[in-house]
Amino acid sequence: MRLVSTVYSKGPDERDHAQLLKNRDKARVALWHKEGIAAIDPKEINDDWIKQMVINIATEQYGARKNGEG
């Protein structure tokens, strides 16, 4: 007897993730154009020096991240 629906065994819906990323990117663009604020994820920066610079500036401005990243 199976107690869990087969829907859950398929894993997360990739369409939901794609839509989430699309919405996030739209919000970033709007934030930049309306407020002049850049929302940058260090994980998306390929250059190690620039990535560390962004992390250092954010840490100086806002404090260290609680989850230990960056």
C-alpha cells in the first residue's frame, strides 16, 4: 500500500523554478531602474576578485551574513 502520492516522487517542477528565476530577475531590473539599487548574487560572479569585492562591500554596509556564506 502506497501512502504518498506519485506526484511527490517526481521531484520539484522545473517550470516553477524557471518562473521563480524569471520573477527574481525582473525584480532586480526594476529595483535598479527605479531605485538605483543593484541586487547582485555573489554566486553569479565568475571573477574571484570582483566577487570578493562585492562580498566585502556588502559585509561592510550590512554586516556578516548569518548563514556563513560570503
